[in-house]
Amino acid sequence: MTGSCMKKPLIVVDFKKYRIRIHKNTLLSLGSPEYIFLLVNPKERTLAILRSDRFNPRAHRISAVLLQSGKPIELYSRSLVKILCDVCNDWQDHKSYRLYGDIIPNEGIVHFYMPDALPVKGVKL
């Protein structure tokens, strides 16, 4: 893996466990937010992670302890993972997909284009 890929924002969608794993570099690129908000755009087939605050009822709280540990943040949501599967209907059940994103720093957004996802092969995450 190249150095540039390792620095890019990264998430992994795991269909077997209905999990979205957000890697530390993704959260650091957003300025280590206390809350994040996930948005899916089915028409453009994109997923975005936005900095948020505690006043957004749909925001996910990010544990500062977990963020400092260097471990990825894991979100479990059967409904969200199924929505992602519907948006990218070429994704297969019981597999995991790696998505590299682009940072929009002035907006506090990381943007992922879902058709660019790479299947994770034989690697324990």
C-alpha cells in the first residue's frame, strides 16, 4: 500500500457484522470531532462523514479515549449497512469493502464515492 493511501481518509463497511469501521486518520482529518454525522446520497452513490455536535439527534458520539488509543471507531447499524448495499447493489453480502475518501477541509466533511470501494480479501480487520 502506498503512503498516500495510508494518509487518505478510510472506512470499511463490513456486511457480515453490519459494521462501519471509521479509521483514526479519517477522524483526525476532520479535526478529531466529538460528534460525527453520516449522510448517504443514493443518487450520487456517495457517503459523507461530517463534523457535528451534541445538538444533532442523529449524530454519533466519538469517544476521546478510543480516538487516542489509535483504534478505529466502530458503528453497528443493520439498517445503515443495508441502505449502503441497496445504493451499491454490486456489493456482495458477507463481504467487507474498503473506501478511501476525499477531505473537504473548509466544510468539515470527508466524502466517499461508493463505486470506488475495494473488496477486502482475506485480511482480518
